[in-house]
Amino acid sequence: MMTDVLVAHSTDVEKANFYKKTYLHVALAILAFVRVETVLLNVVPPEVIGLMFAQKYTWLLVLGVFWLASFLASKWSMSQSKSTQYFGLGFYILLEAVIFLPLIYIAIANSDYNVIFQAATLTIAMFAGISAVAFTSKRDFSFLRNIITIGGFIAIGLIVAGMIFGFNLGLWFSVGMVILASATILYQTSKLKDTFATNQYVGASLQLFASIMLLFWYILRILMSRRS
């Protein structure tokens, strides 16, 4: 039966089931992303991929559509309908695969297969370590919310300004985004029990998956910049 009991107010068994289902769905989302990305790389012509980032305003449009669609996907994943939840998660996985297409294509074109594997390994290791801290620490990480919100708006502003005025944000921006993504994962993980009901593990997995992909994006960019 569907239940809307907050995880924090549920039994230990219900909490364990929620976390197990949430992280299982995170793992499945990552595997689905890899599969979809592979398909896109094989079917989308290089010319089309090039158009995604060839013009600054085109990439701004892509990002704008991505953020809007991400909001819709997140909303769908929080629905009481299981089919709608899974549609939201699946739609978001497709969005991530599309937004990653140019970056992965460039890495492959430069024969940097190893750098993709290294970035993925570092991302998973960092996610596991941050999650362990969130679950084992008795500290309240609520203070991170305002930092993440302000940092997110600043990051968006810098990204848009960089595209419009044509300046490179550089390595330190990517490092800052890795820190911001890590803080987001820490905050989200510590607040899962206070944010989601026991039947909303699909929405919880989407939230964590989104932060993992943000972390992966900037770790990959850092590693690629070191080889350029």
C-alpha cells in the first residue's frame, strides 16, 4: 500500500526499506544513464553534437530547457502515482544523457577513455564517503542549505555571464562546483528522512542522482583540463 508517512516518523524497518530502495534506484539510474549515453553517442551525428556548443546562445538555450525540464521531472517524481514517478526519473535520466553528450564526445574524440573512467570512479568514491559522513555524523547540516542556495545562484550567474561574454571560468570554478556538489549531497542525504515520505524513494533517488551527475560533470572537466 502507498503511504505518505515521513521517513523520520516511520519504523526502523520502513526506514531501512526506504533507504535500500532509494540507493537501488540511484544505482539503476546511473546504469541507465550509461546505457542511454552510449546509444546517443552511436546514433547522434557529430555535426548535431557540435551544434549544441558551437554557438554560445545555443548552449544557453539547451541549459534553459534542461533546467525547466528538470523542474518538471522532479515534480513528476514526487507524484503519488508510481508510473508518474518513474516517468519523471526516466525523463531526467534522458535529460542528463543529452546535456552530457558534448562533454563525453569531446573526451572520446581526444581518446580520453581513461579520464572518463577515472572521473566516474572518483565521483562514486566521493559520493560513498559523503553519504557515510551524513549517516554516521550526529551533526545537523541544515546550515548548508543557505550556502548551497546562494552558491547555486552565483554559479548560474557566472555560467551565463561566461557564455554571453565569452570568458573561461577556469579550473578554480570547477573546483568550487565540486565543493558545492559535495555539500549538496551531504545536505540532501542528511535531510532525506525529513523531506520524503516512505513511498517517495523514486523522488529521493532523482535528487541524489542529480547531485551525483553535477559532481561527475565537474570532476570530469577538471581531469580533462589537466590533460589538455
